[in-house]
Amino acid sequence: MLFKKTSLQDKIFALLSDAGNDVVLKKLKQDKRLSFDDKSSTLTINLPFYAPLWEAELQQKNTTKIHKLLGKTLNWDIQHDVIALQSTSATTSLEKIKNIIVVASGKGGVGKSTVSVNLALALAENGANVGILDADIYGPSMPTLLGVKDAKPSSADGKLMLPIEAHGIVCNSIGFLVAEEDAMIWRGPMASKALQQVLNETDWPELDYLIVDMPPGTGDIQLTMSQNVPVSSAVIVTTPQDVALIDAKKGVTMFNKVETHISGIIENMSLYTCSQCGHSEAIFGTGGGEKLAEQFDLPFLGRLPLHINYREDSDQGAPTVSKGEQPTLVEPYLKLAETLAINLYRDLKPASQKINIMELK
Ligand SMILES: Nc1ncnc2c1ncn2[C@@H]1O[C@H](COP(=O)(O)OP(=O)(O)OP(=O)(O)O)[C@@H](O)[C@H]1O
């Protein structure tokens, strides 16, 4: 009887374990993103996401084990190439965008714009090319949050707008184009058209992720908008309060209705930490986001503290993640960005066919 000889590469792959329950590692193996070169003793991993913490833990957990097996030092070669997942668009201005992620909330004031901008910056900090689209027609805040209030997008060809660059990401916003009081009175079709325009008529560079800060609420406008943006996935921001949770449920229902994949729930303003004495208190309660995630069988992506500096940094146009001064406020975002990027790869199929944006009548 013939036995198949297990190669050294197979033995190494069998030994590997990651920080989670190895689901991601299994998928990477299936997708043939791992290879081992005997001669140079190099394990090459081609990652379709950026996840510095996950990568560090992978190396820390496995280096000694593999070293023992090989009897010599193991070299790691980790490469990155973010892939387009599930739905993506084929319109000229959007074909350079690999993944569109919408950030939504059922209710206003839960920190959706603050989360959008810091999440975008954290994805970029981890290594990705990131853009942000401010679709919050009724209260565009990106120009202020990114400290580019007076900027106006220019155009090289007279057709497409060049997005504004700030803190290492690119951005376009309704707020750059119209006065706030004009945007406030827009009704459904006008609002949707304005979003389509700012999305489609921007000369976006090659982007791994475009974060879309949606208007708050889950009415017809949001529904039409989410139907007309070629979204890979949505994340829902909530606070732990009961009222915010009730509205967040509507958000989940809305995305389910339009069959948009939901990556999970983010709980913002979770725990208040006093900047003077460091004492922490759960002003709005605890565990609400997790309960919501459980109820809808969705991943809970992470919890962000309630801290005065998030607001002050935003008001100064230098979001907390871009400042990078306070690890306790920056790290939750870096972790959140990497969890999101890993989960997207884990849960979604690569975009096999391109999807066109529907024209609004
Ligand atoms: N974790 C946090 N800690 C402290 N302040 C926060 C936090 N998150 C957001 N804020 C502040 O709360 C206010 C509302 O946040 P933001 O504008 O991001 O909410 P929103 O949900 O986008 O609101 P809107 O419905 O108006 O679009 C802002 O002043 C912001 O700086």
C-alpha cells in the first residue's frame, strides 16, 4: 500500500494556529495564500487584509514551534493585497474602489460620523488605502472633522472632482459642495441624487476601502441610498442606551430588507472615563451592543469609550486616531479596523462579477 508522504510545507501548515479559532487561517490555506520555501526557510503569507495585531500574534504563537520542526530559523514574509469582496461597481469612477463599507445608525447623535472618520483613519494606519464619503446630507461633518472646512474639490478634466486629502485619507462631502442650510431642506429623491453625484462624480484613487458616513435614521431616504450604493457591507453604530438600541434594530432590519451584508455592531460611548481621576463609569449602561448583536446573530465588532478627547479632537479637525497621542483611545479603533477587515475576508466571497449602480428615476 502506498502512503502519501507529508511534505514539510504541509507539516508547517498543520502546526500553524492563529489568534482566533483558526477559521481565517483555514480560509487562507484554502485560498492558497500560504507557501513555504524550503531553501530559504521562508513562510510567505499573502494577506487580503491588513491586521498588524493578528499578524504579530500569528508570528509570536508559531515561530518557536516551526523553528523546532525545521531545526533552523524560520523567516516570515507577510505581504498584503486587499481584494474586492462581493458587490462592487463597474462605473468608471468607482472601479478603483475595492470595497464600500457604509456606517449607519438608527438614530442621530450616537457618534456615527466620529466613528466613521476614526475607523477610516485606523484602516489607513493599519496599512490600507482609504477614502471617506460623507453622505450625511442633513449634517455633513467631514469637512470640520478632518480640518478642511474651507477646501473645495477641484477638477482636472472638468467632469470629475478630485477628492480632498487630509490625514492620509481622501474625502469628498456634500458639505464641500453646498451650503449647510441648502442641504438641510433636501427631500428623498434630491438627497439620493446628491449622494449618487458625489459618489460617482469623484475621481477616487485606488482604494482598498471607501467608508460611507450615512445620514442617521432608517427611513425611505436611507433605504433608497443603501440600495443605490454598491455596498460590500454595513456596520451599525449604537450606544448602549435602550432608545438607541431600538433604533439600531431598525437599521439591522433595513439592511436585511435590501439584502446588504452587515459586518456587525459597534458600541460607541460605552464607558465613561474621567480625564481627571481616571475613574470609569457606564453612564449609558453596558452590554447593549452585544445583546443586540446576539439577538440578530451578528458579530459584535467592538466597544469605544466615551471620552472628552474624542469630541475635542473632532472639533479641532484632528481626529483622535490621526493625532495618535492617546493609546487608550487610539487602540480600540486600530483593533476595530482590523477585526472589520479580517471579518470581511472571512465572511464574504470575492467579487466575481461586477454590479452596476441602478439609475434613480
Ligand atoms: N466616544 C465618544 N466620546 C465622546 N464624545 C463623542 C464620542 N463619540 C462621539 N462623540 C461626540 O458626540 C457628538 C455626536 O457625534 P457625531 O456627530 O459623530 O454623531 P452622529 O451620530 O454622526 O450625529 P448626527 O446624527 O448629527 O450625524 C459629537 O460632538 C462628537 O464629538
